[in-house]
Amino acid sequence: MQSRMKSPALTLPGVLPALRTIAQATETCGVPRTTLELVHLRAGQLNGCSVCVDMHARALRKLGESDARLFAVAAWREAPYYTQPERAALALAEALTRLCSPDAIPDAVWEEAAKHFDEAALGALVMSVAVANLWNRVNVATRQVSGDWVAQYL
């Protein structure tokens, strides 16, 4: 596979620092880093972004996550490996990634997430998933190729 072009996020002046600033802000609002990485991994899976799947799986492994938890993210509802807050975050991430219906974010999904995360943490989750989806769309559109190079960004 060959990319269509160099990533616009890496070539347009100011884009990468802006995205890093948003990411850093989401990491200070009470959502565990593991949870953020899980939702990024799930968004990448849903969007078919190999770079993001690779990067966030590596990040989770670096955080000490087990293979069982990594391998089961795509089927998290049926897997016993995730906490209730992680499940709520994954459900919210899926709803935010699949904005394809009038009630894209069902009240039940939002309310479950709100049971586990305060307003700042919910805001961080929403922004974090939004940025993950931005990266997914840039990488998929330009056919960015994954590989060992992603380790430099962890």
C-alpha cells in the first residue's frame, strides 16, 4: 500500500501543534489514559484507520494492557475485560463515531457515561473522540500507511 500524499496534519503549518494541544487538554480532565486509548482504538477500528489502530494498540501495550483486552476491543460488549466506566466510554465513542441517525447519541448512552464521568471528563471524552475521528478521516482519505514508525509518536 502506498499513501496518496504526505499527511496534511504533518505538512500544514500549525495543524499538528493544535491537535496536540487538544489531546493534551483531554488528558487532564479525569479520564484515565487507558480509557482514552481504548476509545481511540475503537474509533480507529470503526473507521478503518490502520495507523490509528496500530498506534493505539501499541500505546495500550506500552501502558501494560493485556493481549486479551487489546484483541477484544472490537467485541467489547461481549467480552468480560472492561470496567463499567470503560464500557460507557466505548459506547459513547461508538455513538460519536457513527453519527448517522437523528438520535445518533441516544440519551441512554449519554446518561450511562454521565454516571461514570463528571462534566469535565465527559467533555474530554467528546473532544478526544472527535479528534480521533479527525485523525481517522485524514489518514483514511490520504491512505496513510501504518508501520513501526508510529512508535515514535507514543
